[in-house]
Amino acid sequence: MNTIPNISFESSEGATDIEFLRLSELFMRMENDPDHNIQEPHRITFFALLVVTEGKGEHQVDLKEYKVSTGSVIKIAKGQVHAFTDYKNYNGYLIVFTENFVLKYFSKSSIDFISHLYNYHISKPLVEAYDYNRFFLKHIIEEFQKEDTYAQKEIIAKILELYLLRLERLSHYDLLEHFNKKHQMLFINFKNRVESHYVKTRNVKDYAEMLCVSTKFLNQVVKAFTLNTAKHFIDEFVILETKRAMVSSNYSLKEIGHAVGFDEITNFTKFFKKHTSETPKQFKMRL
């Protein structure tokens, strides 16, 4: 049985959280790597943006083919599976960045708007963004090339954050057309309730009662948007808030566990390890 390999963030330049690559350089590097066939599906543990500046070809995301050409952008979220199925006739750039980079440098309000990062099934991965691309590439290339590195990560993050927000604006119109309006409103209300009440409850039944719908119907709607259950959405949000707290504060793990709804540190540790395969302490040591 074939398995889809997981690809971790690994920079040839020694970067630990973000890297900006010319596609021609990436393809040359990958073609000389016998352990990694970029034309075969592989799951990434980071975020990536493929920006095409010339030519045309195809790129696969979650086993679906997308035609790309000059001006195309492919958004690939952490956990998605992708492949460079037809890449020899186009060029451009690949920007890869980790979740820790997002949590450390992006504003919380921007993360909430940029749905593709964490709820990538809501919007399509392919966006046509001619004007946005020119602005973004000009400024991010200039910043990566600067010898003066004072506040460089912060500036790069803001350039990327602005670009992602603009891509989200374009994707938003597709979202409005694609989903049932009532279901869309229910999902948004569910998301808002989770953000407001996750410390008090992680029980799907409680959220269904708040929204005056059955648990079964709520699950159906959430699955339509995220391809996962309402319980999975709640738990993933708790994990996200936990990681945000660990990245951006000096609180103890006990304090963080209490802040996200756990009275006992042992229960907090078990929950975090179940969903991330590492303990909160192990995660924090990697920061």
C-alpha cells in the first residue's frame, strides 16, 4: 500500500520559519534529491504559496488538478497534500512558512480573516492575483535582499500578512457563491460561538443548543465547510489557541492550560498530545 510522505520545513539557507525560493532553484534542488519526487503527492507540515510569474502548467492540491499560468497563485495549507504534476513550463516563486511564524508575527484579527490557513476547505487553493502579485513580489524580494536586518522578520511578516488578506478578499467572493447562504451563516455563527465559549465547553451538543439546531445537522454543515466534524473543529481551535499562548506569552503551562479550559495539567497534557503527537513542554522547547 502506497503512503503519502510528510515533508517538514527544511531550509537550505538555515532559516527556521520562512523561506523565499525561485521555482527554478527549487526544481533543480528537488531533481537532485533521490528521496523526494516533487511530482508525487506529498503532505506538508507548513504553509506554502506558489506564485507563477511566467508560463503555464498544472499543480495538484488534495489530489485535484489546477491549471496555472502567469498570475496564478496556489495556496497550500499545513496538512494539505500537493504535487508539482506539470512544472517544466512555468516559473515563479515559492514562499514557505511555518505555523509558528504565523502565530508569532501575524495579528490575531488577520489570522481570523485568513481562513485558508486553518479552514482551507472553505476556499479554493487557486487564485488569480495579477496586481497583488506584482506589489507583493517587489516588496518581499527587496526585504529579503536587504543587508540591514533590523526588524526584518517583522517587516516580511507584514508584507506577507497584507498579501494573504488580499488573496482572501478575492477568495471570499467564490465562497459566497459556492455555499448555501443559511448554512454559511450557521457555520460562521458556530465558529464565533466556539471562539467565545471554548474555555467553558468543548461539547458539540452545547453548541448545537446555542444555535437551536440538532447535533446531527450541525455536524453536517461543519463537514460541508471543513470536511471534518464539529468536534474536530472545536478541538483544533483549542489547540490553535494553546499554541498562540505558548508562542506569544511567558505564562507557565499550567496557567495556559487553565486559560484554555483545563483545571488539571494532566488532562491538558493528554489533550494536547492526542492532537499534536507531542506534549506542551516538547512543543514549547522547540520555539
